[in-house]
Amino acid sequence: MNFLAHIYLSGTNERIQIGNFMGDGIRGKDYKHYHTDIQLGVLLHRSIDSFTDFHPIFRQSKYRLVPKFNHFSGIIIDMFYDHFLAKEWNMYHHEDLEVFTRRFYKSLEKHKDELNIKTRDLLPYLVKQNWLERYAHLTDLQQILKQMDQRFSLKSNMNEAVEDLYAHYEDFQREFHLFFKDLMVHAEAERFRIGEELKK
């Protein structure tokens, strides 16, 4: 669910960004039906998710929430980390977040025929509600978590997690920055590796 991080870690190629953004909605070998750059993005998404799940700093953040949110804790930390990325965007990118996100929305429209159905259906809500920029604000983050909670058959009460973010804000913030440095190195190496593999 950490859309902003996945897009950012894709580099500047529009189709790689789109593939990484769509990654959760493309199962098994279905990625092979897409443009090569979208394939790279999907495979990069999977690599990022695997790296994240096993990273000790991410786990440290996640376990802080497990007693209250159980298996939803990882999703919530993804969102917390996107909050810090959006809030402190200028530490990681030379452009304003608004410029970056607006260009990505335009690229989704430009490549609309290449999107999977799930992403095509999500697109109007993503743009209208401007999720990517709203992550920076805690009140908006809480609302987004509430909207996500409504999509699950088993209620997670994820919106209540913002209280935990307030309570441990500096700890989560520090963990994000330490983790994200490692993730940036991993993603850059994986973009190259996967690209070379797809050429074979």
C-alpha cells in the first residue's frame, strides 16, 4: 500500500513506475503480458516487498503495532513510511512533491490502455482524492486508513493506528530514514539486475 515509495524507487521511466505501482494487482506470471518496462516495474515491486518484509528495521516498526493490529501491522507501517516520505520529500527528491505526483497522474492517463482493470478503476479516486500528496498530513492519512479499512471483510480499525504514530512519532521517523537508505540502494541495484534479466 506504500504507493509513493514504490513510484519513487522506480526511477524516471514512466512504465517502470506504472508497473511498480500496479504490482500488488498482478499475480503470478501475468506480468509477462505487459510491456517489458512494466514487467520490470512489477518484478521490482515484488523485490521491494520481499526486502521490506525481512528487513530488521521494518520489523521493529511493525512489531510495535502487532499487539493491537496483528497481521494488518505491515500495511499500516507501509502507510506510516509513505507519510514520512511525503512529509520530508525534499530530503529525497529535487522536485516538489506536487510536481512529481501530477506528472505521475498524467502518465497513468497517458498509458491508460496498458493498465490492469484494478488500477484503471482506482485511477479516478487516486487523482480526485490526491492520495499521494495527502500522505504527508496526519488527518488525511487517518482518513485514507479508514477508507482502506472499509475494503477489508475483517475490520482492522487501521485509522486508530494514527494514535500510535503520534505516541511514537520520533521512533517511527528515525526507523523510516534508516530503512529507506537501505531500500534505495536495494531498489537501484534491482532495477539494473531485473532489466538485464529481461533482456535475455
